[in-house]
Amino acid sequence: MDPPAATGPRAPISINPIDAVAEPWPSPAHLAEATSTHRQGPFVISSRKLPISKAGPIAALEHDIGIAVPEMIFGDNLVAVAHAPTGWRIEFAARDALDAVDKTGENMLQVAYAGSWSASREQTSAGIREVVRPFDWSYSTTYKGSVSISRPPPTPTTTSTDDDKSANHTNGSVGGDSTNNDNTTTTTTSSLESPPPAFAPTTEPIPIDLLMRRDPIRFFDDVVLYESELDDNGVSILSVKLRVHDERMLLLCRLYMRLDNVVCRVRDTRVYVDFGSQLITRDYSAKEATFDHVKQKLLMSGLRPDGITIALRDANQIAQILPVVEHTLESVSLAP
């Protein structure tokens, strides 16, 4: 007689073993399984949240972009909005965001020991073995998303010559099976004949009043792409939030960087999609002020020192008091 089957709990399956730092994980199957997708009209909205990247992928990323990456890098996380009919797509991912960080050193901020910090980060990076290269170690990216177009396959069309029509009439089969017709000519209509849709400057702002309506939320997510504590000198975090309603959606990609006793920055990229008109608006704003100016503003608002400390950790609160130093407004229409 066979022994009875075990009835206890099954052992958990480890999908990210910590002893395999260079293992090619996650696999395409894992990525697909971890991706949440929502379709609203002709648009497909996707998001993915996975654990912090492992040593192998981090080394490859550092070698690829040429700088040391933040302590917490979520290299497989993703937020994307795609337009199915045209193949147009905008996505937000850590790799491209970090690649947009200044690598010239011209905008590198300084603290008392910024040089030694940067040197130690570079020397211990598995992917960079060269002399220290200057870069913006606050990771203040100017990233506005990665736009791509994957054209749908060309549409074949069939045309017939006069001889074909005569043959069909003779055979008594008007509009007969073209596969039996040797004179049938197949042509291809390619969408490459028209220029691809692209963002262009606009004066039409995002309709905030519509977004303030209490419409049902069909899809929501909050995804972190990277985060650094700047060696205990502050914080730099890039995250993406999105919410989808029946008629519209809003995506916010926000960089919040606070370098203690130096500067505070907020860089926001908002992507608004109107599902009906198939119009996409991208609003980018950069806000910045000195650390002392921000503390003074918070003090004048009535906050006590402990309240100021808490407020400095809240990007939403700091964004309200920072002046705008750069702003762009663009749109693209994907309507047929």
C-alpha cells in the first residue's frame, strides 16, 4: 500500500533565491506574471512591482549607463501606457531615468564629504573599475518618460487587373476566389507613409477640474523606480503613480530630492490621457529652492521643529512651497 499523501502545508517556492546573485531573474515568464494590465478604450495601461534588483543586474546596469546606481534600485519595475491602434507607447523605468542623470559633473551638488562618498561608491561598484567619474550623485534626473512606437504590421490589399475581371465574368463567378487567379496583384499599405505621432508644444493645460471629480477609479498603482538616502545626507526618490477613470487617466512621475542644508527639488512629469479624444498631454515642471528657504517657509506656516522634520519627508507638502524654475507643456493626438 502506498504511504498516505502529505497533508501539511507546502514549502514556499523561492522565485528569487538570495544565493544566486547573478541569476538571470526574473525570467520573461515571471515578468509577464508580475505585470498588471488594464484596458480602457484603445489604451492599455500596465504596471509592475518587483523586489530590489540583485547584484548581477545592478552590475550590468552600472556598466551600461556608466554611473553608480542608488542603494535601492528597482530595475524591473515599470509603468506604461500604450495606444493599441498605432503602437504608440510611453513608459517609465529605472534604467532610462538613471541614464538621464547628469554625467558631466557640472550640476553635481556638494556636501562636506561629497567627494569621498562618490569615490567610495564608484570604487565598490561591480560594474565600474575606472578612476572616479563625476556625476550628479543626487540622482536628480530630468526624465520625462520613454516614448516608442511599435508599428502594427502592414495591411495587405488585393487588386485585380481587367483580365482578372474578364476571367471571372467568363467563369460566371464575379468576385470569385482570388487565390485561383494568377493575375491577382497583392500590394501592401504601410502606415510608415505617415509621420509617427510625436509630442509638440501646446497651450492647452491638463483639465484639473475634470480630475477633481469623484469618478470611479478603475485602476491604480504606486511604483517606486529608485531611492537613495544620499549617504544619510537626505533622500532622492523617483516614483510613478497613476489612476485610471472611465473617460480619462492621470500619471505622475515625481522625483523628490532633499539634500540636507543644501537644496530641495521636485521634478514632476504628468501624463494626462483623454480616452475619448485620444489626446495625450504631458506637463513637466521643475521646482527648487534652498534648504534654508524651505525651512523658513515651513516655520512661517506655524510648524514646530519636530513638525518641520516630518514635513521635510513629505514630497507633497514640499512641492506646495517650492517655486517653479522650469515648465514645459506638450501634447500628441492619436486619433485616427
